Amino acid sequence: MKKFHILTIFPEFFEGFKNTGIVSKAVKSGLVDINAVNLRDYATDKHRTVDDVVYGGGPGMLLKPEPIFRAYETISKEKKPYVLITEPWGRKFDQEFAYELSKKDEIIIICGRYEGVDERVKSIVDEEVSIGDFVLSGGEPAALVIMDAVIRLIPGVVGDKDSLRVDSFSDGLLGYPNYTRPPVYRGMEVPKVLRSGNHKLIGIWRRWKQIENTYKKRPDLLDKVNLSEKDKIILQNIKAGVDFEDFIKKYNV
């Protein structure tokens, strides 16, 4: 079982997430445990204070170290989990990062709020993580994104393993377009190749579309992908403006 401990002042934020879709199934089947820890439960004053003013002056409040350390120490009595903290300057969260985290047995995610957390908390943190170059009101939405991406990689969570294999970014490329019935809708037709029954040709078309989508929408990704020789030929033709049907004729596929 993979365990997530979310240190937050809004544990209710995660209730819908735990009870929806494949995450709910993973929790009910015992593959995943999501523990939303209320930091106020680890405050010691009667007001359950978790924040205070910033030393040296400045706007806003800062999460105090004591509740975070107490929660961490309670969770870590038997085994030290891998500790993340959501920070805008952290390591960019991507599919590779998600795969790395899917190998960890137990993860703590500290959700920042207000102006962040007391810097001394970083002494228990393994990695700072960011989901993008923008500002959120707190780390809770980022924690949801991280958990969702990691949970679906856990064996047994997603029933069809092929759906993981063809996901965007699974091999560094974007995904290919998909269609369902009806074959024609409002004048828009499903590509004939997908209705041909020729699975070899369909496979080539899908790879073509993956490379084409990546080239047009995220060309930066192509510098990081280990393309096969066949992939490189496809890319050369796409760059030259060759369409798929002409490509098939050209190479007698």
C-alpha cells in the first residue's frame, strides 16, 4: 500500500478527491491510503494557532514550525517517509517526477499557506516541488495534482495497462487523437485509417500523430526524446510538409 500524508490546515479539501473516480477505487481496494493531517491538531495553544508574523517585518503570515515538526515526528515514528513541500521555486513536477514518486512507499506533502512556511521546516524536506510558474492560494491544489499523477501509476490502480503506455508524456511525446462513434458528426469525419481494420497502419498513423502533435505544440520535448530511426523519418517528413497518405505511398507501407 502506498501512503500519502498531507499536512494542511484544510483537510476537508481532500475529501472529494478521496471519494471520486479511480482514486476512490484505489483507496477502497487498499492500494492507496490518503491521510489528510490537520496541522491545527498539533498546535499547543487553546486557539490552535498555526501561523505567526514574519521576523524582520513584511506582509502576511507564516506557518509556524512547531505543528509541522510535531505532525512529521508522529508520522515518522516507525519509518521516515519521503517529504515534499509545495514551493513555486521547487523542482518542476512532470511525468518523470511522478514515476520517481510512484516508487516511494510513503510520502508526506507539506502544503504551504499565507507567505509560506518557516524556513527551518526545510530541514526535514527531501524535495521542494512546483506544478508551474503561477501563484496559488495554498499548496493543496498542487498536492492533489501530484497525488493524482502518482496514484494512477501504481500497479493495479488503472485496469488497462495500455492506457498508461499511450498517455501523453509516457514516452516523452504528446498523445495521439482519439475518436468514437458516430463516424461522421456535424460534417466532421473519423479518419478512414481508424476504420480500416488495418492495425499495422493504425499503429503507424498513431505514432505519426504523436510526433506531429509534439512537433506542432511542444517542439521543446523533441530535444529530450530518444527517437527511433523510424520516428526520425516520420519527423523529417512532417517537417517537410508531407501528409500521412503521401508518406504511406512514399514508403510503400
